[in-house]
Amino acid sequence: MTLIKESFQRLFPEREFKYKTYLEYNRRLGNFNANIKYDYNKISIHLNLQWKDIEDEIKIGLIQTLLVKVFKTKKRQTSNINLYNNFIKNIPTLTEKIHSNPILESSFHRVNNGFFFNQIEKPNLKWGTDSRRKLASYNFHDDTVTVSTIFKESREELLDYLMYHELLHKYHKFNHKNGRSFFHTKQFKADENLYPDKEALEREISKIIRNSRVPKKKELFSFFK
């Protein structure tokens, strides 16, 4: 029995399994990432190579999580999905730390010391692109805080606020219910609101976003009129 079929039948014991399956491990996907494609009678799943040596019971939970999404099924919670989510929450302790940056590292230490009593292990820290939509993010799969480069010249207080938000994700992890993961829980939001001068900092962030927008072509050529 294939791993996909086993996952499906444990998740949907009332359904007939009538699909062709394809399971591949590759290096193209990010750390511990995976995706699924459902096309008529075929289910294809691609896993990052790191999954290859992980025990099958955890992989079944991952595949079941993907199946819940693709079949848009609600209220499906299995012991395997719980195993998978617990595994994801603990990936940061297993991940090699290979990315750092002196500016981001200084921000991490200020925030960790000032708000978390130095309880958080330093994650990977790196600058991303000059994104104005995803200002910063925390990735559980590779234990990485990424910050948009539009904040490279920002003052420490603003950068620390962004860092605080992402470290809250690492600190609180996430809740999982009915096939969905919840990252901004009530406790997360309560702790986020404790940050000093939060409203003023968010106004400053909005101003930086506006000022960093690329001028339209019409404006670029105005100098030659």
C-alpha cells in the first residue's frame, strides 16, 4: 500500500480510494516543505528531501493535512495530524543556523532580552526583498526571521517592533483545529498589543511603505519635459 493511499484511508475510512498516486522527494522545495496536486483521478505529492528519513507516521500526518486542504474537508483531526503538527513545532530546535546579519542580530538580542528574558534561541536572521506587502515573516520550517529590505535604514525601535512580532510566532508557535493552523491566537494578539508605542510605530511603518514605492513611469520621465 502506498503512503498516500494509507493516509487517505485513515483520513476518509468511509470513502473508496480510486486514485493513481505519485510521491516524490526533491531538493527544489524549501526545508520541510511539501505540496500536493489533485488532477481528476491522480494525487501527486512532492516532499522536500529532508522528509525522506522522517518516520512514516509523521509523514502520514503531513499528507493528511495536504489532503484536507485539497478536498476542502472540515472537522478532520487524526492522531497522525497531531504528530505532524508537534513535529513542525519542534523543527526550530533541529534546524542548523546558517543565516545571520549584524543589524538583525542586534535587534534580536535587544528584543529577546527586553521582552522574552533571553528564553528564545536565536533563529536564522536575514534580509528578504524590498517587499511592501510582506514586511517580515517567521518560517517554522527553517527557523528563519526574514525582514523586508525597505527597513534597512530604519531606526532601532521600528526594527525591534518587527522583530518582536516575528519572535512572538516562534514563542507561541500555532494552534491547529479542524484542518487549519491558527498563528494569530488570542494570546498572540494580547502579547502583541503590549509593545510600547505600537500605534505610533505602525503609523511610521505605513509612512515608510508609502515613501518607498517606485515612482510611476510617467513620473520618471518628468525630468526630461
